[in-house]
Amino acid sequence: MTARQDNRLTDGAPMLPVRCLQCGAGVQARKASWQQTSVQWSVEAAGACLERRASAPRGGPNGEAFLACEALRESIRQAALDGMIPVPDN
Amino acid sequence: MTAVESEHDGVRGIEAEAAPTRFARGWHCLGLSERFKDGKPHSIKAFGQKLVVFQSGDGKLNVLDAYCRHMGGDLSQGTVKGDEIACPFHDWRWGGDGRCKQIPYSRRVPLRARTAAWTTLDQDGMLFIWNDPEGNPPPADVTIPRIEGATRDDWTDWVWSEITVDANCREVVDNVVDMAHFFYVHFSFPTFFKNVFEGHVATQYQKGKGREDVRPPAKDGEPKMLGNTSVASYHGPSFMIDDLTYHYDVMDIDSVLINCHYPIDENSFVLQYGVIVQRSDKLQGDAAEQTAAKMAEFIAKGFEQDVQIWKNKTRIDNPLLCEEDGPVYQLRRWYEQFYVDVADVRPEMVERFEYELDTTRPIEAWKREVEDNLARAKAVGGVPSLDGGAA
């Protein structure tokens, strides 16, 4: 049951490298539209993320999960606005 | 015909390997623990086997392979005697650790009189068992988080249901990435949706508005539904906790929803769901119980629709996705970690992956910003760039 390759990555835009403007962590990112973003982290990137290290668990049974790094979100947004991450027209 | 044309004209095949006969490593919930605490043995079909669940005299819940290693008697038809389960065939006594403790008509228990025993966890009113084809105990960091409301007086008791589904359990797990089904099944309109897969946890964050086309506007004096916030995590392969808050103009209703399953075999599973609701000054007494019951009813309807799809659909390993679909492939890559030996878990199965859809920032705002960016770049006579790496 080996998971296969996402047809959107082979037929459309691939994941592309983006560096966080805050901590320099390197991730792979992709946008399917202005409103959609995918991010693939590595163990090294997760270890480098400052916001992640500073984060405390939220309340509730699922509070341990880290929701998002705002600096990385901003970095990807900037990369998209600057045309480094292509955004399909729709 | 050119190669490109033939590629586009070709019929897309549906590919699917047979469902794995191996069962997932992880904690599985067998249901509310109270149900097993009546002094009788209970028969459960799970992981392609028959299991016996019984409460020993010390109050602990135990789970063993149901078949007696002596002559194959069914222990789930037997009797609890003290801390042991007695086989109905020849009264052999088995302890919760899987060892034969006594044979009433024999002076000695033979060597190797040991059966399969599952590690159990009785927590927050639910019975869990640890399944591991490699036979290892649960690692310390692979746990089911505590649910505070489950043991508190200001929350309702669990409203719990189960149904047997004739499909492989991957179908229900796929739901975690299915944004569209919120609109069609849960009558909710997500304005923010995010999946995060990391380690053994898969999370779905969601903020939604109620759909006014299906939910009639509140009458005068009734609370007006504004939307909901949901944080739902699969802790391992089969147990999802949904921390769900409904927002009204005059109050919030906090609830916890469980969506969990255990495989009967590779072609069927038992799907279970439970709800608890927090009482408040706006939701007192029976009103909280009624809300929990109503929510359970609502979930049941949603799952009934899902089940209808699942039992008729075909298994598909190569779904053809459009850009508006969620991260099905990445979810399955995460899910695969539970079906391989621990030594064979690859980094990409557990490394963090995020998929986010945020509709709260309108597309027009994005486009305006791009135009501003271009205008600014034009004014300074260059191309828009990030730290010099031109586009």
C-alpha cells in the first residue's frame, strides 16, 4: 500500500524551496491558488523554527499540535507575491 | 496522434493493491469501558481475530485472544472467576497477562501455556488496546491525550454509538482531508481549513460558518448560530478527538466529539462516535443532554451517507485530484507508517506537512497586492524580487 505520487505535483507546479526570512529554515512550498498553501517541512527546518520553539501548548486534548509559524507564512506570501512561487490563475 | 495527445486521450485506470492483511500499529478504542464491566466476558472481533474482554476481580479490564490454547474453547463464552477467565470447555483459568494460572483438574500447568494478551488502557470512560504486529509495548510518547470534560460534572456523559461498515478502514481516515464534505455532509461552510501531519498525529483545523440555505435563521429570542471552530486530531491510526465549539450570538457551546474505529478484518471495521457537551449557565440540566443527543444524531446522519458511499465505492490508490481537493496522497503517506515495522518508517511519513486554505483574505486583496508590487517594481525600474533572487 505504498503511497503514490500526487498527480498535481507531477502534472502541475512542483513543491519549490522557500527560506524563512526570520530563521532561515528551508522548506518546500506550493500554492494551488492565492488562498491555498502546502508546506513540506524537514526535521532540520522544524528544529530551526523559532516560533515553534517558543510556542506553548494550547488548551484542549489536541493542544500539543503546533498550528503555524507566522514568519514562515509571511515568507511564503512574499515569495508568491514576488513570483518565486507560481500561483495558477483562476 | 502525437505522444502528448495520446497521453491526454488515454483512459485513466483505477489502480488498487489489495487491502493490507496486516493491521495498524497503535491504540484502538473498543468502546465505552462501562459496557465491559458487568462481570461477564465479552466477545470482540478485531484485527482478523476473536478477542475476549473481561474485567478481573481487581477491577482491571483485560483483553486476550478468545481461543483457549488447550483445546480451542471460546473464552468469551466462559466465566470470570476471580482475576481469571475460565474456559467453558475444561475450566482452564487464564490471567489478564495471557498466562494460564490454573487447571483445576491438574496438578501442574504445562510449559508454554501462554496466549496473546493486549495492553489495555481504561481512560476517560473508554477502553483502548494497543495493537502491534511486532509485539512491542506502546512507546512512552505514543499516547491518547486526556479529555478533561469526560470526567467532569459540568460536562454530560458520553452519548456513544457504533456501526459496522463493510469496507477497509482507510476510507474513514481519508475523510480527514476532505474539505468538500463539510459543505455537503455537515452543512458547514469552511472559511479556514488546515491539515497538519506530523509524527503519529494528523490534525484538521477548521473554522466555518453555518449555511443559511440549510439552517433556517433563528426566530426572535432564539440563539443565532454564527459558526464553529474545530480542532480534530487523529492520535495514531484510528482515534480522533475533535475539540468542537459552536458559536452563537449569546454563547459558545463547547463539545468534544470522538470519531474512532477498529478493524474487524481487512474488509470491515467498527466505526464508533461519541459526544460530550459542556454545561453552562445558558445550557443547563437536560438542555446539555439534549444538545449532545442532537449532535450525535447529526453525526449519525453524516456517517450514514458516508457508509452508503464506502460500501459501494472501489478502493483507489491513484485518485485523480484537482487543485481544490485536499492532501489525500500526503495523508496516506502519513497513514502508511502504521502498517510497516518501526524500523521501516521513512522520514517522509512522519515529517511535518501542512495544507492550508484560508478564504478570509479575499482573492481581490491578493491581486491588489500583486499589482501594487508590480507598480512599485516598475517605478524603481526592476523586476519584483526577494533578496535579490529575481523571478
